Amino acid sequence: AQSVTQLGSHVSVSEGALVLLRCNYSSSVPPYLFWYVQYPNQGLQLLLKYTSAATLVKGINGFEAEFKKSETSFHLTKPSAHMSDAAEYFCAVSDPPQVQGAQKLVFGQGTRLTINP
Amino acid sequence: DGGITQSPKYLFRKEGQNVTLSCEQNLNHDAMYWYRQDPGQGLRLIYYSQIVNDFQKGDIAEGYSVSREKKESFPLTVTSAQKNPTAFYLCASIIRGGSNQPQHFGDGTRLSIL
């Protein structure tokens, strides 16, 4: 069964500092991986996705993530944090269609990112 | 603009009452999903539907029911059998066969107990 672990339920960084949010997954086959962002009382917005193409994926708002099969990781980074990055971030994994019919995402527990001025 | 509309944004339920959360999409997506979000637990799948008049239970379907009479609509009923319904409920959709595509989410409904 798939699972996702996000290390650190709460991460705090200074404005302008590196953001690193960790995500490790377990899957029986090379998965599809997604990072979403959620602002208070809103739905989830896609930041970026990995679907077996380039291992370094660039997303919106300056975020990027690197798929490392050997480490079963898909960590999210941003070189310089901005106050507007304060939100909750979710990593999600999905098996490719040859394993299942409908897409079924399994989400991590989320990481709340706080930006200090 | 295409998107997913969830209503109401806030909903209150009395003891023993069933309540229905609305989800409508105009993205022409085939598959639709309902998730429950609790603090510190991420999102958990309640029900999903790939086509009209067909739906499957997710991981936490007990105490919930759904219908899919139209492609655009996937309402969720929280029944009185759901003893802990207080949560943030999110609806999502995706093109059928689009496993490598992201799910699109509505802005959620927050359900509380009176």
C-alpha cells in the first residue's frame, strides 16, 4: 500500500532563507508525485508534479522538487522564502494507471510553513 | 472560468440531522472525489466517482453517502450515523484516465456541530 510521510508538521524559516519541506513515499512501482499548497480556509492548489519525466521538477512561485528513487523522496525547496509562502503544504502520491483504475491520491499529513520577518 | 464550486462555505448540523454538501464542476471532468480534512491528518478519501451513476467507497465512507446523477454534480450527504462530522470537506475532480494529471479542488465546506 502507498504511504506518504512528511517530516515535520511545522517548519519555520526567516524571510529570504531556504525553504526545505521533506516528503518520503512508499510505493510498489514508480509513482506519480504531487505537491499542493493550501491557504487558510481554501482548497488545495497544485505547486508541481512528477510523472516519470525529468527528476527535477519546477513549479509555480519559485518552488521545485527533486525525485530521488534511491531515497524514495520528493523534497520541496525554494531558494528564498517570501512572506506570501506561509501556508500548509501537502505531498501526495498516486500509483500509475497500470496498477489502478481511477487515480487515488494518498496524502501526507501536511507541513505548516511559517515565515519570520 | 472553469472550476469547482462547493456550497455552502460553512454548515452547521444538529444532532440526528442529515446534511448535504454541494459540489459542482464545469471543467468537463469525469472523475470526482470527496475528501475529509482534519487538523494534522492530511486529507482522507470518503467517496469517488469515475462516471455518472457509479461511485466507490474510499477509506472512510462510513456515515456518508453520495450520488452522481449528472457529470457536473457530486453531492455528499453526511448522515446522522457519522458521529464525528466536524471537519473541512473538500471536493476534487480530474479528467478520466488522467492519472498523471493533478486533481482540481474546490474551496471546501466547513461543517460544525451545533
